[in-house]
Amino acid sequence: MKILLLGKNGQVGWELQRSLAPLGELVALGSASSGGDFTDLDSIAEMVRAVAPDVIVNAAAHTAVDKAESEHELARTINALAPAVLAREAKRLNAWLIHYSTDYVFDGSGDKPWVETDPTGPLSVYGATKLEGEQLIRQSGCKHLIFRTSWVYGARGGNFAKTMLRLGRERDSLKVIDDQTGAPTGADLLADVTAHAIRTVRQHPEISGLYHLVASGETSWHGYASFVLDFARRAGVPLKAAHDAIQPVPTSAFPTPAKRPHNSRLNTEKLQNTFDLHLPHWQAGVERMLTEILDKKS
């Protein structure tokens, strides 16, 4: 089996290089690689035809949510039109396309976890372009898996936990949003589930489709920050901010160009039942990530 991975240098792409390698011949490209420029649709098609993979895994995306508000065409090209090209070429090759989407396709209302069949209603350019990407993939008729996820982090690169650790060392108190709810989800979990799913769908192509994929449980950004700093405190990291100095505030306290959904909960029953998987609780992944980054600093 030959696998083409796009977006190898992102948080998810980095972990996918590890998880996909045992499955077959892996061709991993980043944005600087030949054909890896997602703004050049013709070169993407040519690159796929040259590689002729059995599976295309697309971990490339325009994920700068606020910048997307002023870069609509760029975001649409990367998040919708490029995936459509990949889908068309996958159809031509009879290959599988694996693609990642987001909870931002929903309007964030209510407090129940979203299921795959719930009506969408994106609040931002980012969400709208990711939704269009989903739709174009489905319309292509190619064999595909679309994984919607949220609150993704990785030990490599910047993330929310690292920011909280830095601010916890620098400041006596922090203000963190407490009216957005979701599940912090590790890039390593996404990569491992992807590898498992690829093996499964090649034997059972009838389960092609859309799935929600996040860690189990839920929290707010405030709860996430508190968990991170409490863990660091127990690990002996010197912090200025005391446990009770992390103040919960509403989203309105930090205005941004793009609106964020309040409810980012995703129901993962379809994925767990279809692929016979157990998704670990979000704390387990965050603890593992924190242990890794704190060990590197010691």
C-alpha cells in the first residue's frame, strides 16, 4: 500500500508520519514540497497523479481562524478547493481520501454533543470553508473518511497548555474563558485512530463516511487551564499564579475577529461502534503531553 500524506509538518501531520509508516510506503509532503502548495490546485493534481497512492491523507489546512476572516479566498482555496482536487484525483485512482474537519461547522448552540447528522451552521470563514470542503469531498463520490475534531494539541509546536504554563510563571493571576466547552484532543490520538481506520476501511469500504473524533469527556478552557497548572504545580514547576488566581471569564472578555462556538462537544459513538475503538479521556492525553514537555525542560 502506498500512502500520500499532505501537511506533514503540522501537529497532526507530524504524528501521522509515525502512525502511518508501518502501514506501507509513505510519501510525506509539506507545504514547501513539490506539489505540496495548497494554493496551486493544478500542481496538487499533478503531484497526486505522479505518486499514484492507494490512500491520500490530507492533514493540510488553513487553521488561522481569525486571519481567515480577512483571507477568505486563501482559506477557501486551502480548506475547500484543494480537498476537492484531492477527492477528484482519489476517485480517478480508486484511492481512499482521509480528511480532517472541525466542530466549527456547527453554530455552537445548546449543550448536547453534536452528532454527524445534526444541521450545520458555521459562525466563521474558517468553519464555512471547512464545511464546503466536506461537501465537495462527498459530492466527488470518492471513497473517503472525514474526521471532525476539535481543540487539537500536540507536544510539538505551540499549544494552549504551553501558553498557560508560560503565563502561570509570569503572572500572579490569569483570566481564562469558561463558556466554551469541548474536549482537548491530542494529535497523537488522531494519528493513531487514523491508522487503525485505514486498515479497517480497506477491508470494509462500506463504512466510508463522516465521523466525529475527539477524546472522551469535556471541559472549558478555564477547566483546561486549571488542570494544566495544577499538574505543573504537582510536578514542581514554580508558578506565580495560585490555583484560585485563575479567573473564569466569558468569551466576550476577549473579542476576536472570528466568532467561536460555545458548544464544541462532539458525539463519538458512531466512530467507536463502527471501528470498535475506545477513546481515552482528555485528561490522559493532556497529562502525557505535559509530562513530555516538562521533561524536556528539566
